[in-house]
Amino acid sequence: MSAFTSSRTRPTATLTESITSQGGARRHKRPYDTDVTRLLPRWLLITVIAVIIAFIAVPVLYILFGSVNSDVAVARGEYFPTEFTLANYVNIWSTVALGTGLLNSILTAGAVAVASAALAVSTAYVLVRFRFLGRLTFLRGLLALQSIPGTLLLLPVFVVFSNIASATGVQIIGTRWGLFVTYLTFALPFSTWVMVTYLRGLPKELEEAARIDGASSTKILTKIVLPLSWPGIVVSAIFAFLLGWNDVLFSTIMTTPNTRTVAVVLQVLGTAQEGGAVPIYGQMMAASIVCAAPVVALYLVFQRYLVGGLTAGSVK
Amino acid sequence: MTATQTRPPAATDRPVRPHGKTPLYKKERPLWMLLPGGILMLAVIVVPLLVGVFIAMLDLDQYTLRQWFSAPFVGFANFAEAITDSPLLHSIWISASLAVLVTAVTVPIGVAAAISTQNRFPGRGLVRSIYLIPYVLPAFVVGTFFRTMLQPQGVVNAIFHTDVLWLNGSASYWALAAVMVWTSWPFVYLLSLAGLQAVDLEVHEAASLDGATWWIKLRYVIFPYLRGPLSLAVIIAILHNINNFTLPFVLFGIPLPSSVEVMPVLTYIASFQSFRFGLSAAMAICSLVIVAIPLFVYLRAVQLDTGDDARPSRGQRRLQRQQTGAAA
């Protein structure tokens, strides 16, 4: 499943190896990896890597530098900080309700991650292991739903939710539940698709053995499929989490000041700066880092799974 | 008959079928497990989609929103207004040209990045992690700090000693394109990486024995392997770029400069700034037609099933033919 792990498995006996093995010790000194498969000459390789890393690092370091610089200095267009201050990291919590935003985002996106992984694994299990009428239609539908733009659905979802509110008296818009249901549904097609590609790779034999021993489908799912598919579940949960965390479209419309996610709070901070006389760019950079930190941490911890899951979700 | 009578009573409860007729996996199908996810997707995606089509034919504003089904029915008037009397066609042009331009620029960057990390070297893992940073950062964060960098007094103008208004006027188009390139190229990189894994060692050896230089080898041996994954990457990237709402919204704020008035933000403004809900829904449906072209190609190219009853789709077969034909 992982694009990275497959590079480790190499054919055992190859032409190069059989040639170099006649030379005895040379084989160990020069692994074929650096020889025949080399794609770029050394100078070009270094140039390409250096250029791309600079392309990435210049803006990324700018946020880091800006967050420890004074507001006025960032507004002047300074790249390297002339003075070092951590005041921005202290002030952001009182300038806007960043703490509330973080809490809302963690609650909503976290709940979405758990629920979507649970639903995705059971849905994918049925789609992969059983044959039934409409199965291919369901799979095709998942792909189609995954590609429907959110802007197309924003207004209708808003209308449907506000009608449910006026019909039943249950307020949905402005609550965390409304966001939860929306994000969960939008995360499901992709999460399910990731699980489908993952479960396909699992051997059937264990489940068949369990079935012969008399286990029910539910039992097989919880006792056999679940323990085996943790990597896939983690990937689909994280993608669902990111969907909730990164969304701006729905959260600008469907939240009140109390239920705002961190993405909206950052926008509020941006507009607060435009109204006031003193620019608070330094604080904006600090708040950006606070917003990005959980996502980057998740990515660093689960990097291997995520990369493979992303490629599998779109290629296969 | 004697055999049936001697059978233990427990066994008669279950009819014993001749073996081989019903495979084990067909006996108990927990199809109910599809229900929770299926119902959610039906209720929050499919039903609103149909509601959206209906709203597009209503003259709906903030006063009639609560009783939207009793709003005046105007047929295709909203569509006519969207096409003839709104910035929709202008936005479609901007969105589509941005998507194609950005994707075209990201492909060489992504391929170069993938090729540069294909061979092992000390620190390769670190380089690969760094490559994904622009993709991992949330779009609203990327928009926020580029907005700061692109301010008239900001760091971009300070470094280049220029005085360009990046967030207003015609330069904003190029500013948006550049930021979109910055965040989206790692996706092409990821899919190219997957394509490069498919190159066998024997192919490298053959190229090496034939004395191919690095460029000849890349051009005629390696690139053909990337054609399949790259076509997929291009389609998905175009789809994502057309639908990108967050980046222009955060980078420029509302109202957008007219040269970056992209489709998603235009429909957003029509409904939640000017409260022309019917018009906005009509715009969204018109824009879906544009999205439908890459979407259709994508759905044809994706392999739905690798099970026993799998049949490669037409697009899949074409991709395979291209790959094998080019590799041969």
C-alpha cells in the first residue's frame, strides 16, 4: 500500500549483481542502487533538491521569523527578525478567541475522525467482501460524491438544515453538531475509498477460517478485520480530521462566535487587523503556526501511512 | 430414507445444500452495515443536490428562505441571468485558465522532485518530508501568510524592490496562481513517485548497457512510465484547482478583485453576501458543467474493482495500452 515501502523490495538475483558478484568484495562497496538506477548526475541532483527546498523554505521560514518579530517590523516587510519577542504567542489568545476556536476544531474534527473511520471500515468491509446487486454502483457513487464541489452543496445544505430547524425546533446551524454531521458526510466517500483499497489487500483466508468456525460477520469484522486494518483506519481517520480542521467554506456560514472553528478565528484575526490602526501581522504569523501545528504533528507521526494512503486513494 | 431418520435433530434445522453451490462468503451478507454511511451520504449530499437543482428555479432571497418551497417559481430565468447578466462566464474563464495554468506549472516541478528523491542518498527521508510541507499546511494558513507577504509594504515587494499591488488589480491573478502552484505541486510529486516505483531494475540495466545519457534515459525510458500516473494527477489537480475556494477567499478576502473572481467564491458571494439564493444555485449548477469534464475523465480512468468480477474500464485499458506501448 505504501509507495515508500515498495522501494525496499528489490529483485534478489539480477544481471548487475551477477556481474559484480564475480568481482567479490566490490559488490558490497558499490550497491547497484547508486549505479545503474541513478537518474540524475550528481550536480543536477543537488541543484534540483536545493532549488525545491529553497522554494519551500523561504515562505515557511517567513512564518517562523514573523511570529517572533514585532508587528510593526513584519508590516515593514522585514524577512529576518530584527528583534526577538515571544509576545505574539502570548497576545493571540486575548486578541481573538483562539482557545475556543482550537477547542471547537479539536472536538468537531476529532469526533468526525472517529465516526468516519468507524463507518468507513464497516462500509468498506461489506463492499470488498460481499457480492450484491448495486455494489459497483455504490463504489462509483463514492468516487462521484467525493468529487462534488463543496460550494455546490453549501447553500442547499444550509437550506435543508434551516428547514429542519423550523420544522422540528432543533437548531442545527450554529451548533457543533451541524458541523459534525456535515464534515462526517463529506469525509465519508474518501475515507471509505481508502478503506476499500486497504481491505482489498488483506488476505481472505483468515476471515474464511473464522467463518468456518462459526463466527458471524459482525464478529469477523470486530475480531479479525479491525485488528488487521489499523494502518488503513488511521489514514482514513486522519484524512477526515484534516477535512474538518481545514474547512473554511462551511464553518464561515454554519458557526456562531461560540462555535467558531480555528480556521474562522484566524480569518477574524485577519479582518481585525484591517480595521485597526496598528497592524498585527506578527500575531497573525504566530496564530498561523498554532493552527498548523496539530496538522503538521499528525503528518510527521503518521507520514508513512498517509503518503501511501493518499496515493492508494487516488490511483487505485 | 433410513439415512434421514438417523440424522441428529440439530442438523435438520439447517438445509444442507450440495456443496459448492453457495460460497461461504455469500451465506451471511451484513448489508445493513451499508446503511449508516449510505443514509448520511444520501441525506447530506444527494438530497441537498436535488434541493439545489430545485432552488435554482426559484426566486429565493433571505425573506423567503424559511419557506423556500413556496418561493416564486421562475423556471430557467436564474440560469439565463447567470449566463447573460452576471460575472459567471468571466469567472468560469478565470477558474478554468487558472486550473490549467497552475497544473501545467506543477507537473514539471512534481516530476523533478520525484526524480530527485528516487535514488538513495543520506538524508533522503528528510528531503521527502520537507517536500510535503506545502501540501500539509492547511490552505487557510497558507493563504494567511502569503497575504501578509504580498501586502503593498510586505516582504515580497521589499525583497524585489518593487511596488506591485499583488492583492488588487490585475497582478492578483498571478499572485493567486503562484500561491496555488506553491501548495499543490507535492500532489503531482506523490503520484510521480508512485509511477517511478514501477520502473524495473532490468529497464535501468538495459538503458545503461545501451549507453544512454541521463537525459536520453529520462526522456525515452523513465518518462513513459510516468504517463499513466501523471494523467491521473493532472485530472485530479485540475479538479481540485477549479474547486479551490479557501485559497482565494483567504488570500484576497471578500470582495475579490475582479481578476481573481473564481467560480466557487462567486457562488458563495451570490448566496451569502447578496442573498440571491436562486441565482447562486443556478451559478453552481452551471459551474458543475465545467467540473464535469475532468470529473468524467477521472471516473473512466479509475479502476473500481480488483475482484473476480472486475473489468478494467475503457479509460483504464487506454492507460494500460499507453504504458505498455510506450515502454516497449
